[in-house]
Amino acid sequence: MAKRTFFHLGGIGLLARDLGRAAVSRWEFGEVLRQADTLGVQSISITNITALFTGMVLALQTAYSLSQFGGKLFVSRVVALSLCRELGPTLTALMVAARVGSGITAELGTMAVTEQVDAIRALGASPVRKLVLPRVVAVVAMVPALTVMADFLGIMGGLFIAVFDLKIGAGFYITTTLQSLRVNDFLHGLCKTPVFGFEIALIACYNGLSASGGADGVGRATTTAVVVGSIAVLVTDFFLTKLFIALPLGIN
């Protein structure tokens, strides 16, 4: 198992090196835009629904936990800070890892087992530049945008619960949210998202291109990409959080 893990890490590293070389060549912006629509725009529904109900559940749980201490009025601050700094970026990345990671792996895996990738090489083109680079750029660009929308929808979900369930005024909720949030809190979460997007796309592309063994191999590669991508997001989130706490962004 350790040898296999080392092989995967080495293969991903080599793919990242080839990706860096391809990035300095001429980009196919039309393909990047198409992938941004397929991988990013079409993921809006799942990420927004996740964030909306996360904000609603967070508001309910916070009110239940703080009510015995008379802290129900702090619901808006807890929801906003939790979503913008941590839950919004992380849950969005996990949903992208599940939907986008599996989609990329299945698509490239099917191309690999049907020898379409070999055909691209035979024509003298680079599979990394034609297949990997547009997907990586699209995911890296779209995950931050999805996170911004998720943060907003999550806060609105908390507002819905605060007004209709907790009987907290909408004006008070919005005012305390704006007072508690700083630019640093927003950037703390947003700056993680390009890293999440890069590793999700890179892991998915590697597993897709290295798939073999027909449909069964594509299925195994897809499962591996989702699992490894999700774990990578959680592990990276911990270290980035430690880094940003130790090195504040310096914006208030």
C-alpha cells in the first residue's frame, strides 16, 4: 500500500511538472471556457444547496447551544464567521471533488482505455496541454466563484431560520453579520479555494489518464479520485488554516 501511494504521489508530481511546461505554451481558451461551463457553472446548484442548508442547520444548532447562556442573538456572527472562514470553502471543495473530480476521471479514463489519448500522442499533440490544462485552469478559476456564492447563500439560509424560527429581526441579523465580518475573515477562506481546485483537478486528471482495464478500471479510478481528492482537501485545509493564522493577511 505504501509503495502504491508513493507511486501515485510520484505520478501526480510528474503530471504537475508537465502541466507547468504546458502552461507556458499557447492556451486553448475556447476549451477552457467550455470546461468552466461544464465543471463550474453546472456545479452551482449542488454547491448552493449544500451551503444553504448548512447555514440553516448551523443557525439551528447554534441557537440551541447558546440559548441556555442567553446567546441566541449571536447566531448571525457564528453563522457568518463559520461559513466564510471554514465551512463555505471546504464544503464547496468537497462537493466539487465529488461531482467534478468523478466527471473528469470518468471522461479521461474512458479516453485512456479506448486509446484516444494514445491517438492524441500519435498525432504529435500533448495530452497534458489539450486535456489536462483546460480542466485544471477551469476548476481553479471556478472554485473561488462557487465559494463566494456558497458563502452568501449560507448566510441567507441562517437569516431565514433566524427570522422565521428564532424570531430574530432581519435588520438585526444583517447588521450584526456586517459588524462581525472583516475582509480578513472572507479572504481567509477564499484564498484556500484555488489550492483546493488545483489539487482536485490534478488528482482527477492523473487518475483518469492512468486508468486501465476497461470499464472496471475506469470505475476504480473514479472512486480513487473522489476519495483521494476529498482527503487532500481536508488535509490541505488544516495546514492552510494553520498558515493563515500564523501569517495574517494584514487586511481589516
